[in-house]
Amino acid sequence: FKVVYVFYVSQTEGKPLPEFVVPVLSGAYSEQLYGKLMGLASKQSLAVSFEPRPELDPSIKGALLGKDIWVKPDEPEAQRLKTLAHEEAHYFTEAVYFIPRADAEVIAESVAFVVCAHSGFDTGTRSFPYVALWAKEKKVLEQNLASIRKISGRMIEEVG
């Protein structure tokens, strides 16, 4: 056993720790990219659902469950598009259910950013803080760069 010290935040001094705000995307989105991502899902035999799921935590924007993708229906169109790209990136991630969750989220969000940016749809206002929240350290992003590049390339090739 090892002795460690634990403090309440009120017992500490210094600047407040930064908080990551991960905003919901809104505004203009790419209908063309949306159609292409839906086509990619169909090509991969992925079922995409936009049905309400009130039993889920309201902060969850989407989920990949086997070959089923769920996207929260009451989000702005821009958010739904980015979430669809994120969940498809999870699908293309090798051994997604067996890697640490932080790695899986960093890969999926980074791929979603790259794929969307390639099509002229900037998701950076959400993607950057989301990746920072999950990566916590630069090395988590760095160790996943090869996967991000590989999956981004494949998805971009698939959607054109």
C-alpha cells in the first residue's frame, strides 16, 4: 500500500482549473455530406436510427451498438451530421470495444473532424474541446494519430 494525500478543492490555492465546454453544433451544415454518410452507412449495412431514446442520458448525442447507429433526433442538423460521422468512425475503428474508451473517443471525434473538414464542414468548435476532454494528455492523441489517419482516409475515400 502507498500513502497518498487527498484534498478538497476548498483546501487548495491557485488559479481555477480549466473547464472544457463542449458546445452543441448549430447553424449551416452540409446536406451533401449528410447524404454521403447515410450512403456509407447503408453500404456497410449499418442501421441508422433517429428515434427518441428517453431512457438514455440526455447528454449522449449518439451511440454505436453493433451494426446499429443511434443519433439523438432533437439536436440541430449540424450536430446530428457530426454525430453520424463520429459514430461511423467508431464503426471503422479496429477493436473499438476492446480499446480504452478515451482512445476510442479521441479517434472517433478526430476522424469526424477530419472527414467533415475535408467536405468543408468545420466542427472544430465542438471537436477540439471534446478531444481535449477525453485525451487529457497530448500523448493520448499522439498514440492514436495512425488510427485517425487510416480511418479518416478510408471514410474520405468512401464518401468521395
